[in-house]
Amino acid sequence: MAPPAALRATPQGAALAAWQSQLRGALDDGGAALLPDEGLHGDGGDRARYRAVFISDLHLGTAGCQAGPLLDFLKHHSSQTLYLVGDIIDGWQLRRRWFWPQAHNDVVQKLLRRSRKGCRVVFVPGNHDEFARQFSGHQFGGIEVVDEAVHTTADGRRLWVVHGDHFDGVIQCAKWLAYLGDNAYEFSLRLNRHINSLRVRMGLPYWSLSQYLKHKVKSALNYVTDFERAVAAEARQRGYQGVVCGHIHRAEMRMIDGTLYCNDGDWVETLSALVEHFDGRLELVHWRPSIEPKRKGDAHENPDRDGRLATAGQWRGHHAGRAGAPASNPGP
């Protein structure tokens, strides 16, 4: 199904239409236009490394999107099912200013190729790509668009998959304030790039201004806590054993009143994802480009080890066991 003419005229609609046009071009070229790095490996089926991967808040269409690390992550983390848990395309920023570099096209192309090779790809739109919600129940290049999803783990737990913006009081009650906050966040990201450019020259590791403020400002901590409890409570009321969401750009996995709360983070600063192993074990993976070269033969030997090498030991994934035991908070 193609977006209607009225939607195609908007930047958001143009980005959505790109999903289909890139897939058609790839098929017309016999697959030559597709990214070459995956070959016949890992896009679903029995060669996948994970049973499921959950990512959200890519914010394609903004300068803050870390498309390069994301492409690297997707290359090393193939799965039978891939959930895109909202804010994949940033319609809010595209509405203000068009920004769509080749790397963002490469991400879209990678997702389309993953679907074409047999991986089930499920897109749950968020508030920044809410324009896609009108296409719920349809497919674009084999990617399913749904308002929410239910994922059943290998050990039988039912997880509610939702972006989470419906539990954000600012989004629901004062959207103008959300737009204002979005602009402030974009400003902090621009400032952060300058700060970290200086830190790199000084030999210091990456540091996040916005994450620092979130952890230090009491009102921000209360907002995060209230959000997490509200999402977990709704999942529990609906009869699910857990919930997977995004929205607040804070990777986390813990038990809240008997319900497993998982937030897969973002691909602007956190660079994190939630993965399910084939035994049903869940793990938060934090991805960082390698600081030291990988040793020959390391790649493809062990996906978990490979990911930790890429973080150069600075970030580690945390996991919950089969019974959904709480995991420690992620941190640098």
C-alpha cells in the first residue's frame, strides 16, 4: 500500500514512501543495490543469532541519529524477529528541516533487506513517527505496521510491545510543551557534540550532557520513575508478564511490582537494544564502536563477546533469567 498523495507531499510521507521505492529498486537490480555486508547469513531462519531484537528511537531524519553504529549493530545482531518500537523516523524534526543523508537511506535499506531475507520485522510507531499510525494493519516492503504487539518469549512469557508515548502526560496533555522540550533536547545534543569533540582531542571517553541532566534533576528522575511504573502497571492489568517500550531514551530492565519492565533505549546517545536469546533469556546490549582493534578471528565466533569487544569494555549488557529476575541498572 502506497501513502496517499496528501501524505507523500509531506517530508514524513516522503520518508515513508522511501521504504517502498528502495525495495523496488533493490528487486529490480536483482539485489545488487542492497547492502553487501550480510550475504546470505542471519536475516531470519536458523542462522539468526537471536530469537528477537528490539530497537527504538532511531530518530532517522535528525543529525543526532547514530546511523553508523546502528548499521554495525544490525550487522552483528541478526534475529528471527526484529521489533522497531517507535520513533524510527523523526517526523517532528523533518517537518522543521529536511535532513536525510545517505547513511539514513542505508538504515532503511538494511531493514527492508532483513525483511526480504525472512526476518519478521514489526514496526510499532511512536509519537515522532505518528503519521505511520494511520497505516496500522498494512505492510511496507514486508514490514508490518501495528499500533502495538505481543511477543511471546521462548520460555512462555508474554511481553506487551508498545512505544510508550501514551503514558507521557506531557505528550497527552500539553503537546506544545513536548515540541518545546524536543527543541531543547536537540540543542543539548548539538552542544554535546561540541563538548565531546573536545573530549576526544583530550583522550577522554564519550559523555552525555542530557543523560547527566536526567540523572541529576529531581523532576526528570520523578518523570522517568512515574513513566516506568505506569507502563508496567498497564501491562500487568492487561495480563502480560512484561512490557517492552522506548520513548524516554533510558535503557532499563527491572521488575516493577512483579512485572518485567524493559526499555530498549535509543540510537541517539544510549546506543542500546534488547535481545532475546533462544532459551528465552533477555539481555540489554549497549553498543559502542571499537576503541581497540578486534583480534583476528573474533568476529562471528560469539555474538555476545563480539558486541562487548565493540564496547571496549566500557558498557555491558544486563540480562534477566528465565523467571524474569531483575537485572542491575545499566551504566558506563
